[in-house]
Amino acid sequence: MQNITRRKFVLTSAGLLAVYTVPTLSALRPLTPRQTPGPFYPKQPPLDNDNNLVQVAGSDTSAQGQITDLYGRVLDRNGHPLDGVRVEIWQCDNNGRYHHPNDRARRPLDPGFQGSGHTVTDSEGRYRFRTIHPVPYPGRTPHIHVAVFPEGRAPFVTQFYVAGEAKNADDFLYRAIPQERRHLVSVDFRSVELSDVQWMAEKDIVLEVTPA
């Protein structure tokens, strides 16, 4: 049967007819693949618990590494924004060390890196973090862990990978994602010439919004 996009006409306050499209099944956005949170999900939030991971409150030392703005939207399958949703990220520092008691590696811990952070989506479903360009640690390709907490629903966890990173091909969790869906968690990091940021990275997160 041929899919026909339904259109509705709405009378605006200006007395004009505005047209918008109601998505059909064929227009549904592909869901972001779910992944494991891994062994280093923060046991407790850092004292400086915000969306800026490269500057810890009370410290004059900034994080080591290449500063990155990571941003995007949280959407449902129809492309509708999910507002007021908590989003968390966590990742290893530029030395490949997690700020977690179970990471007992001998690599030094970067005191200028917050390790994890959170934000809440705005009315357009947007989130934003300032962090570092992800780096590898033994056994893993560079990645950023992401968790989304829709109210009244089960938390959603995934991982973001650097698009085009050679180490992705040997990463067991990246390879566990079907090849045709890997682009949904692969993020293009764009080099920028700004005084305080070296990279910009944008990625939307698409969820199946169902009760927990």
C-alpha cells in the first residue's frame, strides 16, 4: 500500500493557513542504539556537578586535552523534542583515566577534569556539554558515555564514538552494533578555530518513549 503523508491545515492568529506535516510510519526516525554503561558509571556526582567538565569549581586549572563542545537534541521517533529531560555524560580524562574508585590504573588523574556532568534539555529538546575530545584507554576506542532519564521511564544509556576513528574497527562494543546502525552513535568532530574550543560535535538522541 502506498504511504501517503497526511497534511493538516491550521488557522493561525494572523488569519493565514499554515501547513504542517504529520509524520507517517515511513518518516519515523531510527532509534539510537542502546549500549552498556560500562564499569565506571559515577558512584556519586562530583561536587561540581554541571555540564562543564573542563573547569572544576574552586580550581584555577583547566582540564588537559582538546576542549570540545558536544551538543544536540533528545527526540522521540516522530522528531518531537523531549524537554526537561536529564542528560548525563562521563568519560576518561586525557590520560585515559576514569574518575572512579574502580579505575586503579597507574596513569595520573587529571584534577582539572570533572569526569562526569549533567544538564537538562530545554523546550526544544536541546542539550550541551563542554568536555574534552575523547581519548582511548586500554582495550577501548575513544568514546563518551551518555545516559538519558525521561521522567517516569526507564533510563536510556548509549556511547558516542568518533566517526572515522581507526580504533573503532577493533572495539568489541562498537562492533556489536549492526554495521548499518553504527552511524547513529558515530559523531563527527569538527575542528574549529576558537580561543577556548578546538572541536564541535553534534549528535541527536532518538528514543522510543514508552513507560518504564
